[in-house]
Amino acid sequence: MTPFGIRKKLKSLLGGGAPPAPDAPPRPSWDVKVTAPDGSEYTVKGKEDETLVAVTGRGAYPIMTGCAEGDCGTCRVEVITGMGSLSVETDREQRVKEANKVDPALRLGCQVRINGPGVHLRVFDPFADAEA
Ligand code: FES
């Protein structure tokens, strides 16, 4: 056991769990377009069931996180297209957004998992864009 459950938090943040069996088929993956706070765009691969935090972490502007457990509301992200290719919003996500005064139209990147194509996200800089 690691202090403060850091290993569990890192696995959660990275969208991981137990590694796949050696003969398991590869997880499907899709291109995810990301618009950065400076307006630039990049595309990364998102594997099935990964969190948006994990997916954007492969690019130049990862979603900023605070807790990675769905408690703080720091990881807000705008879904421009592809909402149907993401996990549905849970009661917990709604409660955390309300408690942290997050725009209801935004999602929490550490709680949302990808499960299909056509996703385009806008990532915010929480230090420069206090209104996000
Ligand atoms: S990082 Fe805290 S709610 Fe996502």
C-alpha cells in the first residue's frame, strides 16, 4: 500500500486498471481533436474507456486537474462535438459541478470516459480563464 493511495489515484487519472491479458484484442481507439487555451489545435488518440484527462495528456495542453477523483471541479472541459461518444453525466458529476460553480454545459474531464468517435474538446487554463 502506498501512502495516501497515490498509486490508485494515478491509475484513475491515467484511465488504467489491470493490464489487458496478453491475448486480449486491442481496445478500439479514435482520434480526439483538442482546442488549446491559445486557440491552437491538436489531435490525439483516445482508447475506449479512457478518461478525457488521460486522452488530452498525450498532447501539448492536458486538462488541468486538482484531485482526479471527481471532487474539486478543476478539470472542466467543453465538449464541442461528440457528446454521444462520451459516458453519460453521473449524479456525482452534477453535484460536484454545482458545488464548485462549474458551468452546467461543461464536463469534468476526470469523470468522463470516451466510447466512440467524433469528439472535439476545448481545454481551459484555470489560471488565465477564471470564467471557464
Ligand atoms: S480533477 Fe478534481 S474533479 Fe476532476
